[in-house]
Amino acid sequence: RMADHFIYITKSDHKVYKQELSKMSLNSPWIEAGQGPLLALVVYKDGFFGIGTDHKIYRQSFAMLSTSSKWKPVGKGPLVAGDAVDDTFYGVGTDGLIYSQQISSMSPETDWTKVVGKAHEHHIVSIAIHKASDTMYAVTGDDGKLWKMTLSDLGSDWANVPQKGACFYISIRGDYIYCRGTHKQIWRQKLTSLTATSSWSRISSAGAESVLVPKMKKCRGTLLEKKGDDIACDSIKDGTCGNFYEKAGHTDVYFQCQRSRASP
């Protein structure tokens, strides 16, 4: 069975909160979902990356995220935001430049490679990648304007994307872009609908500092590993999960399983 997609945010207390997209209203409360202290979240394959208030990179799986679980340090900084695709983490440095690193070889000791070395005059504070169109989108911190660059040609110039209003953090999932606006509310619009006059749809109350919308779905399947072995779910790439497990998270081809409510 399909599950609702979730939207995750960080707040000024640097903790992680979430809501189910289909059940959100302008007054529905955010549910505390994870510890901090984090500036922002990035999703890749079987879990989350967290960008800490120390500007370093941390990681945690979908199933392990809770208000008591700890984040594991996996990368150095200094970063303020980022996105990930095809084994590459793209990070926004504290200097507003864009850096990258291969995820499979990332460690707290490995260095970042500068991939956009020309500083934007308005200082980039957030990026989001739309893989289908080979595009990296960015927002600038002093004016909230939206920009784009071809992902496979990161040496080119940023092009302005006309849009109504201001965004200070963005996330892209499917063909929708999610925006943290001036008053810390979340807004949504279809990428193909962005114009200087098209309106955003507000979907949340205030409080957000950053926003992330990963693809998620659940399923039930047959036992693949010994009963009780939660970790065995991490590498499942097809439509089955372990017996008494649900698929808790899904991005691209990787799934994350957790104990099902049907478990004995």
C-alpha cells in the first residue's frame, strides 16, 4: 500500500520536525521527529544527511530517525545547505560557493572540490537538484530570488528564474518546488508553472528554517533475512520487504524498512 509523502523541516531550535503532506493544513502542528542541532536536511538513498550547526555533515537512516537517536559524523564542512544525486553530494559553502564530494568515499577527513567557484553577488544559501531536467536551482539569501544552472555544466552562469515572492530555502521532489518564504512558512508550486506572476500555494504554518520533501512509500512482503534483523532491510532494492516489516522510506532505488505495526 502507498503511504503519504512526508515533509520535513528544521526549526530555530535546530531539531527535525515532520508532517504528512496529504493531512497538512495551514494550522496543523509540526511533529518533532529527530534531534539536532541541524541547519538543514538532505535525503539520499537509504537515509538523511544532516548539516549541523557546526557546518559539518552527519547521517542517519530513515528507520533510525527519532527524537532519541544520534547523528553520525560523515563529512567535514563548512556547509550551510546541499542536495545529493548519483553518488554526489553538492554542498553550499559558508562562502556561498558550491562544492561537491563523492558520497561513497565521503569521510570526516576527505576534502570538498569546488565546482562553482564564481561567487554570486547575492550569496547563495540553498540549492535543489531537478535530475530530470539536469538542473541545479539555487536561492540567494539577501533577496530570496531563484536561479538555475545546468547540472552537467556547472561552470556556466546562473540564470534568473522569474517567480513571484521570495524563497530562502528550497526542496524539489518530482515536478514541484517547495519554498521556505519570508515568514518561515512553506509554499509549493509546479516547476513548469514558475513565472513572474504565478502564485505559490501556502501549505503550512510558520516556523520552518529549512524544508525537505523526500519520496516515501510503504509495503509489506516476505521474510528475506532472519526475523528481527532490521538492518537487513537497508539494502533491499525491489518491491519486497522483510516479513512483518514496512517500507518506511524510498528515494530513487533504495528502500528503508522498519518494524510494521502488524508485528507480533
